[in-house]
Amino acid sequence: MKKNIIILLILLPIICLSQSNKHNVFGINLDLDWYSLTNQQTYSYSIQDHDINTNFVITDCDYVLNKIEAKFLKLGFKELLLLFPKGFKGKLDDLKPEMFLARIRYIDNVNYANKSNNDITKILSILNEEYGEPKLNMIRDKYSVYKWKGVYYKIVLTCREDELTTTLIYKKD
């Protein structure tokens, strides 16, 4: 009996670390493939893949919107995007996104001034709860930048007056 418990205790960290779902971002499993996350056909990927004006094949999150945690949706992000690598020549059921992007756009400087501080405070609260304190916390007059770095990911949260945006980027490492 003791041997079984010791073996279990030795194997438990290995099993936990070998889980394939390393990139679950508030309910969106970024370890899933193109079809599972977008419900789009190969043609949709191919059109954007040939567009020289973008560095990624970008899709919305409409298909997985019902999987996103309510606390994240309440933050006010109106733009939720998945960014897939371009130039993939294999089957799209093997293609996984490289990044997740969420953005709040403000109408004008007044709207930015009235809402951005409250938005960034709510977002930071959720991110700190989920990922701990940021490794970088830079606040300036016209912008702020916060960065988290984990074993499998980088997260950047920016709030920029010149762009009238608050943007969250989750990038897989």
C-alpha cells in the first residue's frame, strides 16, 4: 500500500505537467485546432493566408463565445480574436492559434479618459487573480503596459491613449 502511494506521489507531478491543455485562456482552449475553434472551412484559412497585408490568419471567437468565462466577458472586450500562423501547409486539424487578442476601443479621448482607468483596474484584478502579479508594471501619462510571463505563455496588457484602446494579448511560448 505504501509503495502505491509513493509511486502515485512521484507520478502525480509528471501527469499534471504533461497535460496537453496548457493554454486555457478564460475558457478558450488554445490547444485546440482551427476547426474546433472557428468552425470555418479550409477556404477561409486559404484566403487570409494569401493576404500579404497581414502576418496572421485572424478569426473572431464567435464559435467559442459560449465557452468563455462570464467574468471575462463582463470586462467589456468587444473584439475577441484568434491569431493563427500563416503558411501552414498541413491539415488544419493540426493548426493551433499562436495568440489570443481581446480589445476595447474607445470612441474618443473623452470616452477614453472616462472609462479606461476603470477598465484597466477590472482587467488587472482578473489577470492578477488568474496569473499573479505582472512582471512589468509601467504606467505613463498616455499609456500603461503590464506583462506576465509563465512557462508556456506571455501576456501583455496595454492601455494607449494614442490608439484609444485597451488591449490584452495572450501569446503561447
